[in-house]
Amino acid sequence: MRFYTAPPLLPDSSAAARSQATLWADPKTRMEVARSMYAIRFGEFVLTRDIEVLRGQEGARIKRSYQLAAQRFGVPWNGRFYDRENPDASDAPNQAMNHAATAMSAAATVAVASLGAIPQLGFIHEDSGQAFVLDIADLYRHDVTLEIAFGAVQESLKVKEPLERLVRRRAAKILRQRAVIPSKIDAIKTLLHLAPESAADKEPPA
């Protein structure tokens, strides 16, 4: 769950960073990458080229996704609530969402670091020092993250274990079964227009 360092997992290459910086620096291409991220998440390209409109559409869709996930797992849902000063003050579904989001951010951090991409240059998120990590983590929020969180809450109604432990165990299982980190890496390559033959895609020397 904690990410301390990134050893040289792949050959030394700046291809991902250079492509990311180029796409990020031009407002037009930055917006196109943001739209591509929403296409990955929701299976369709949105028409707008206004980032605030995109964020509004995302907010409405994820709100509906919360409701559907709660219904599917039979978990009461009263809306998303998170107090940064007191994260334990929220109900079980919200606490589970917090833990699941942490796991998904950790997985995204590994994916971003493995390609040598720049964590600070986000296309949707902006202010965070992990803006691009948050962008990549959000690609899986409406399905994988919600399945981890609500599934753990459902399990907590049957077993007497700490909710955080249930979330962490469920996250490890789903991340492995669905090959989430390799999928994130592939998504980053697509978003940053990395060619298959680029140095970032090759296996490290034996």
C-alpha cells in the first residue's frame, strides 16, 4: 500500500516523460488526452472540449455509479462524504471507499513510475503533486474501486474483521485477478501516444 521508491524497472528512457510534457503543454492536446481518459472510463467520447463541463459530467456519472454499486451489493448508501480532518467520522461505505481509493492510487503510482511518466503533470487533476497518478487511478474508479469498496462492506456484514483489512485483502485479490497494474500501464502508453517499439516498452536486459 505504501510506495517508497522506484528502482529501474525498465530500460532508462525519457520517452514517456517527453511525450507527456508535450501533450500537457498544449491546451488543445491536453484536452484531447482528458477526453480520451473519459472515453476509457465510460466507453464513449464526450463532445465537449471544456474541462469544467467534463468534470461536471464525470461527477454526475460517478454519483450514479455509487448508487448502482450500493444496490448491487445490498449496502446502504447516503452519498459520498469525506472529512480530511477526521476520516473515521464517515460511515462504513465511505471509509471503505477511502481505503479502496488509497489502494488504487498506490497501483497507479507503480504504473506511472514504471514508465517514467511525470506524476505532477495531470490532464484532469491539476494542483496535486500526484495529479497524473490521480488521473490514472480514476480510470478504474467507477468499476474496480467501487467493487473493492462495496464488496468489502458487504463482507463486513458477515464477518467480524476490521473494514480496512477486508478492503486491503479484497484489493490485493482484484488487482491481481484483473491485472490492474499492467492494464494501467497499457492505458498510459495509449494516452501518451507511446509507440510499441519505444524504449519504454522493451524488456530490460538480462
